[in-house]
Amino acid sequence: MNSKAIREFLGWCRVLDLGMLILGWIKMVAFGSWANKVYAMMFGLEEASVRLARLQLLLNYIIAILVFNLAPYIALRVMAQSS
């Protein structure tokens, strides 16, 4: 597999990740309070801690996108332009 194919793969992964991130954010905004109540009842937690956990999950997903997808994509783009 050459670097162009990997770059194209990472580009499509970035598009899909962005779509999933937007969908997750929309779900958090639209169903946030209802979902927090349900998760709090299911796991016996306070709603504030559930809200914080869901926000941390979304932020961890953003960090994973940056580290495992965006950074390698940018590095391959820079390497392709320099050669």
C-alpha cells in the first residue's frame, strides 16, 4: 500500500469521524437531559456525573480523532508535498 492510498484512507476516515462527532453532539443536545436521567437511573448515579461522563466521552473521541487520524493525515500530506 503506497502513501497515496493511506492518505486517501485517512481522508475518508476523517470525513466519517466528523460525521459521527456531529451526530453525537446533536444527540447530546437534543436528548441530553432525557438520556442523563435514564443513564442515572440505570447505573444509580447522579445526573451531574452522567453529564460529565458523556462530555468526557465526546472530548476523548475528539482527542482520538486528532491523534490517530488527523495528525498522520497531515504528516503524509507534508511528506507528499516535500518530495
